[in-house]
Amino acid sequence: MLRHRLRVSDYRWVLIGLLFIAVQPTVFAKQSTLTFRAPDPGPVGDAVIEILEEAYQELGISLQYVDMPRNRSLVEANNGRISGELGRLPDLEAHYNNLQRVPFELFAFETVLVADRRNCGLCTLDDIDNAAFISGMQTVLHALEEAAFSKPTVQALDISQLHLMFSNQRVQAVLLNDFEARQLGYYSEPHLIITPIRQQFGYHYLHQQHAHLIEPLTETLEAMHDSGRVTEIYRSHGVHFQRTKTFEVSPYFSQISATAGLWRTLTHVDGSGRYWQLVKRIFEPVTDSLTLNTNSYQRAVLGLNEQRFDFLVGGVKNQASIHGIESLTHLDYDRDLYAFTMDQAAMDALLEGELKLPVCYVAGYGYHALFKGEMIFYQADSSLDCFAMLDMGRMGAVVNYRENMPDWITTPYVQYKLREAVPVHLIFHDTPRGRELRDWFDYRMRQLVKSGEIKEIFSDAMLERSHFTKNLPPKS
């Protein structure tokens, strides 16, 4: 027999080998590689991959990925042909019995509706005529079911096809995760409104044949979270989860301060004006002290940037001079923006970025990105100052609105439209307090428009200009 031919030293090595095998985690023996559907490219998906690969590596397991549609991956995962799902909604196991959730909140996200404000104003599910979403997105299907949405929908194969359908205006709106909307640049487009629909956490799922991995994997992920490693990985990919606050009860702020430039009929020094009326209607019920400060626009912007005020009324998206976050819901639209010169030669030089004399605009705004070259820009205190210096030959061009042209014109200016009207927002600080104030404004603004209460504050012309007439209740 074999045992009679083994020396004592041989027995020792056999025993050591058996002991080594025995102390290895069972996962080594059962599975060394797991296979999942490859996520759509993007910072969140890349971060999730890095987190899970690092956690599984601690268990001696490597990961590999295959390309397939989301719907198909659920079927494949449930049937055990792939190992599970990298990140999905909670309660997935209720519909796919063979999938088991790893009880660790892997990421947070919101399902959002994206549409063009000019077509649907506030653009809630009630306001759109059709929508598209990626096939297999359970969050969207649940949201549409909850809202009893009965209008036409189209399902795209992937994020690229969804974006193509939307950008080609084949659908009025798209529904997707907020991190996908950021990836596509939707949050930066002035005319696109982002409407939060549903908040969720994402979890990792495994097929039941890998259920023995759930406990050690959860412990590893929790340890990574407690050490700050999970946050570190997300930040390295530029991912910051900021969920929109929902309000079951009204918030409370001991004091709130707001600032704005001086605009006729909108923001008077004495606290009257339609914008100030709106601010009072929204914020007075949630504070003991609401302070309204009307300044020059430059001082208003500077006051916000120096954190002397909680928010600025009258900013636009991507305004380089302002440091903060804008409201998701606009309060108005401004007007078409024009360049003015004394003659066509000056206008041609301006548009080519070769104008020698300075370009004048009201301090607080920033229009450098609208032009080529490296021209000289001059900030004036008022529109009239700019036009006066243009007439005197001290300025080569003025950037402003037609409505601000002076009454003294004797010779018509050469005019060129630089951009169409864009939405006007409230701008808040990017802090927990600032985000809560922003979310409260968005929440109440939608209520005011949907109820028709906004008509007590805004004129018919303002409602038309801001596209809110599309959201008002039907006339009785």
C-alpha cells in the first residue's frame, strides 16, 4: 500500500499540504473567476468595477466582463450563465428568484427626466407627450407604473442610442439615471431641465450558486467603507453622490439672505418687484428672518461669491463669474443677447476676435467664451455707461440686450445676435445648507406653477416667456 512506502518526512509534507488546503477560504476552491455584464462606460460604472474588483481580490477572486443588453443580462444572471449583476435595484430578487442581494449600498442614484424647457416648461411626467429609456431599466419601469404613465414610450438598446434619439428630437424626453445624464452633459445644457423622479440605492447581486460569497464580500465592502476606501475610489473617478432632498415636512432656517442686481419691475431696492415677491412667497414661511439685498449686479455676484448671502437671484448656467450651483427649476428666461458696434467693419473684427478697442459689458456677467481671440474686455457699472462710451469711440463694441439700448440713439447700431434667451436661475452655495435651500426652491416653484398660484406673482408675459403656461392648470 502507498502508506507503507511513505517515509515520516513524506507524511509531514502531506499533512502540511492538506492543512494549507483546509485553511484556504472556500471561495478559492469553488470559484476563482466570476463573470458579469460589462457596465456602460462612465465614471460610476468604472468606480463600481474598481470597488468590486478590489473587494473580490481580497477573497482571491478575479472578475471578467461580457457585453450584452441589460434585459438579457438579467435573464442570463438568473439562469446562472453569468455570475450575477454588478449593480441593480433593491428587491430584484423578488422577480428573479435565483439572484441574491449583497446587503451593501454600493451607490446612490436618482432616476431623472430630461427634456427641453422650451417645449414643456417644468417638464414633469404630466407635461410630456412621449419618452424614451434604456431597455431593462427597472427604476424607469417602476416610476412609469407608479405615475400611471400611458403616453408612448420607446426603449433604446443602450445609452448611446438613447442619446441619439433625444438629440435628433425623435422623443420629447428621456428617463435615465442622474450619473448617466451627467455623463452625457445634460446638466450643463442651459435649455435642458432635470426633473428628479425617483431615488434609489444600487446593490450588487450574485446567483445563488455563489451565495457562500455574500457574507465575506459584505464584510470586505464594509471594511473598505469604514476605512474611507470606497469614498476615495468614487472621488478618484470624479463621482459625488448628492441626492435631491424631499420634503415630508417644511424645513426651517433661522435666517435667510438673498441678493440680486437692480432690475426694473423685478428687484427694487425697497424689496418690491416680481422676483422678490416670488422669493418671499417661497422662503418667508420657512424662516424667522428673510433679508433682501438689491445691489449692482457686480456687487450681488461678489456678495454671493464671498458668502455674504445665501443665494443670488438672476444667474444663468455656466456663468464663469459665479461660484455656486443653480436651481434645477428656472424662474424666468432672459432675452436674446446682442453685440452692438458703430459700423460693420467693427462688427466683422469683433466676430473674428480681432477688435482693437475694448468690448464693454455690465460688471458681474462674463461673455469672453462667446468670442474668438484674446480681445480686451471692459466691465462697466451699467448698460448706459457702455453705450455712452461706444458712442464716444472709447469702446469698440457693447454686449447687452436690445431692451437696454439708450433713448438718445441718432445713428442705428450694427447688431449681431450672439445667443438666444436662456433660463434665469437662483444660484446657491454648494454646501449642505445651500443644497437644501436649492431643493426647497425647486420643490415650491413646481408647486406654485402647477397650482396656478404663480399667476398671482408673474405677469402673463413672464409666464409666456418662461414657458410656464404649458404647466398651468386648465382654465375652468
